[in-house]
Amino acid sequence: MDDYERFLHKLRGIEALFAGATTEGEREAAARARERILARLASTTRVEPAIEYKFTLPDPWTRKLFLALARRYGLRPYRHYRQHAQTVMLKVPRRFVDETLWPEFEQLSASLREYLAEVTDRAIADALQADASEPEEPKQRRLSED
């Protein structure tokens, strides 16, 4: 299994976790996980009104991830006239955002950042044969006490 396949497997596992998967077989069934989350959203919507949320997602990768996740659950992201490109609006019940959508997004986003960092480091090392690590920070001098 290559890095990309491991990354996809990890993303599917995160969704299964938020769907409440209890067995290994369920974790492998991403479609069933999605259906459970959709059912949870439908039941939440029946008892709790949808409210308008404003999400600010400054980089294009996390924004694309968030948009895809929202659409995967049948939500319709939008933007008001003259809002910035990094703004995403959703009408959704608070409980679904707090218990499912945002926590799942945060885990998926962390996995995506980790994967992109690994790919970037590998590409720089392979193409440029260069060290892309963070710069050194000089040690601070201590002021002598008088």
C-alpha cells in the first residue's frame, strides 16, 4: 500500500469513527458510515432548527476539504454577495456541527496537512536534493541583572 492509499484509508477511517462504527468490517464500509451520518443529520434537523454558520477557511486545501465534506452530507455551502473567497456559509443544526461536522473536519484536515507536508518534503528532497527543514533560531542573550 503506497502513501496515497494509506492516506485514503485513514480518511475513510475517520469518517467511520464519526459514524459510530463499532467493528472493523463497518470501518471498511465508508458508504455505510456516510449513510449513518446522513441519518443522524436528518434526525437532528427534525428536532433542532438549522442556523447559519460562517466558516473562515484561509487556505484552498482545507476549504476544498470542508466544501467536499459538507456536500457529502447533503449540505449546501454558499457565500453571500461580496464575502471573501475563504468564507463558507452553511445552514445546519448546531448539534450536527458540534458533534460531527466540525470534529470530523478537524481530524480530516490534520491528516491532509500531514500528508501534504510529507509529499512536499519528499518532492523538495527528490527534485532539489535540498534540506527544507525550518530555519534555526538564534539563542537569546540574557540581560545581566544589576
